[in-house]
Amino acid sequence: MNSPTTTSASATTRTLIGGRGADRNLEEAALPSQLGVNRIQVQAAGLNRPDLYDLEGPCTATSQSEGPLTAGMEVAGVVEAGSPPSRHLPVGARVMGITTGVFAHFALAWPI
């Protein structure tokens, strides 16, 4: 992946977005954010059978129900923006886990 793009007016990221099959594209999108959730700078993403179902199949393997599909579940990276519930994972902490929408430069991860 190319390095993320940020501007002073608005921050964006490149993300694999779209429907299934040939309807997907690599696009610029707003940085993901959600209160109480860590934003991870993706350094590696796994590709496995559920991702293939999401990208090619007639069904979805993930629970993403709103907006265009952003596939990918397995992620490894660095905490780029922390959250109060996960003080044990400060900005810069190396993390790995399972979430949704990781075929992007940035993804959201819920602390456990």
C-alpha cells in the first residue's frame, strides 16, 4: 500500500471500497473514527476465506451492514489514535486483532 494521505483541511485514507465482484475500487475516504475506539494504522492485513466471500460471493461473512463494503478482518499495525477505554494501548503501541474494514491504511479496533 502507498503511504496515507493527510491534509490540513481534512484527513483521508486509501481504502478498498465497493460492492462485490468487479464493483470494488481503491478510493480516497475519510479517516475512520468512532468515540471509544482505537484507530489502527494498518501495516499488514490477512486475506482468508471470509474475505473472499465478502469480495466475490453472494453472501457477506462480516457484520458490516451500513455503507459500502470495506473488506478485510485480520489486522496488524500501530495505534494511531487511542481511546479512553484502552489506556493500556497508547499511541504507537503495536497491535494485532480481528475487526472489519482492514483493507485500508487505517481501521478501527474496539478494545477488550
